Amino acid sequence: MVSVADQSEISQEIERLKAERNAVILAHNYQLPEVQDVADFLGDSLGLSQKAAGTDADVIVFCGVHFMAQTAKLLSPDKTVLMPDPSAGCPLADMITPESLAEFREPYPEAPVVSYVNTTAEVKAGSDICCTSANSVRVVESLEAKRILFTPDANLGEWTQEQLPHKQLILYPGCCNVHVNIRPEMIQDLKHEHPEAVVMVHPECVKDVRDLADVVASTGGMGRFAAASEAQQFIVGTEEGMAYRLAQDNPDKVFYRIQTALCPNMKKTTLPKVVHCLREMTGEITIPPQIAEPARLTVERMVALG
Ligand code: 13P
Ligand code: SF4
């Protein structure tokens, strides 16, 4: 934890380095509060991809996990994309490899593959279109085929299937342990303590948890919902960093977090690491062209849907 005095000194240094490098800082909603505070743009995976595609900065410092920084590089190939801690991975993304994807595809050679953005560039390269938790329904619906392979998050896939009963989704058996460990009892206990609170949960949660929710949404969707809602209290069924973001944006409302829902990889990025990477230009993301080209098409097909 950085002290307030150190934090303000570090923030000034970050501002100076950003100007010197013509850099922009993109941060995911699960980042540490002090990292969220220095970001130029905070968002969910979809919002961050769109921002990466649109920025005219020369350097993108990506505070998130590896697949997110890779996606930024795919969409901004001429920019330098840096990660303050390149070891910040996503165990869900690591549950699928090009080999396991090929095996999964084999019995359904005619079915298109929708892959969650939480995948490596290699897996994206072997998929037809990408999606995030904000647009999985729209992406699946955009495909003509009835039978569609969905990877790697089976909970997001199951929720998407529930919204689109006329499609047949074949689900790859992956999951996010941070979200799967949010149990129905945790939501029920919070509901018992705060009966007025509206329950928002992420689609990576299991069905028993999703069924207790008033709203199932990506982190960006939760932000929009909480801002527009008349409710004053909310239970936030996702990684705990989201509650900080929501409280910053809605100071008159109260957000109850799931204390144990913590993604250790998302917390690897610290302010001193942000300074170091901007100063020394370390943690650069590179993707071999033979992978980047097909992977970019997969992401661009998604971005084109709006
Ligand atoms: P969002 O795109 O909803 O922010 O989710 C990203 C993620 O990694 C969820 O665990
Ligand atoms: Fe990956 Fe889950 Fe962490 Fe999101 S919360 S980055 S899906 S491990």
C-alpha cells in the first residue's frame, strides 16, 4: 500500500512521464483504487478495446491482465503497448489453448467459434469472432448458424444461451475461479443484511448466483445500471475492485462488495510499477504477425458490431 504523500508524488511523476511519452493509461475496473485514480480511461473489456482502437497516443500503458493488453495491441498495432506487470495473467484465459480448441472443434466442423475476449491471441486466431461479457448476446445473435461453439467461459456461455433459446451453444468447460467462488449464500447473507439493495452480478457467476440477481451485467453494464437506477444501495456480485469504481462514480449511493472475490492478477499492478514501466518503457506487448493478423480480424469483427 502506497502512503497518501507518496501517492501524490508518484501521481505527479506519472503525469510528467505521460506527457513526455505521449502516453495514455487504460485501466480495468478491478484495478487497485490508487491505479484507478491515475487512469485516463477506466472500463470493462469492451470499453477498453474500443478506447485502445480510438486513441491517438503513441504509448498505451495497460493496467489489467495480459489478454486485455494483447487485445489493445491487436487493435493498435502501430502503438507501443506496455504492461506495468506482464506476469498479470488470467487463469480463465489459460484454460484454453490452440490444441484444446482444435479438439473442441473437431466434432462440429461446420459450427462457428465465438471466443470470449479472455483468451490468448493464439486462441483468438483460431476463432471466428470475439465477444465480451457486454456483448456476447449481440455477437452470438449476429451469426447465421444455429449451432455455435462458445469458449472458454461456460457460465457466460450458459447465460448467453438463456437469452437466446433459438440458438444452440456448445460450451467449452472453462470458468473464472474468482466468480465461481461467489456462492449463493454470500448474496443471500448480504440481501438479508441490506434488504433494500439491488443485486448486480457478473455473467461469469454460476447460475444459482445469477438467479438471485436483479441485473446480470458486465462491469461496464453495472456502472451504467447503477448510475441510471433510482435505488440507493447495491450488492456488487463481481471482483471487489468494482465496488470502489462504483462508489467513486456514484458518491450518493452505497455499494456492498463480496470481500473474498479478489482477483490476485488484477492486483499485481501498482503505482511504482506504472512509473517504472513508463520511465524505462518495459513490459512491451509483442505478437508475431502470423498470429496477430487472424486474431485482429476476430476482434475487429466484434468491434464492428458496435
Ligand atoms: P468485464 O469485461 O465485464 O469487465 O469483465 C472482465 C473480466 O475479466 C471479468 O472477470
Ligand atoms: Fe480472469 Fe477471473 Fe481475474 Fe477476470 S476475475 S481477470 S476472468 S481470473
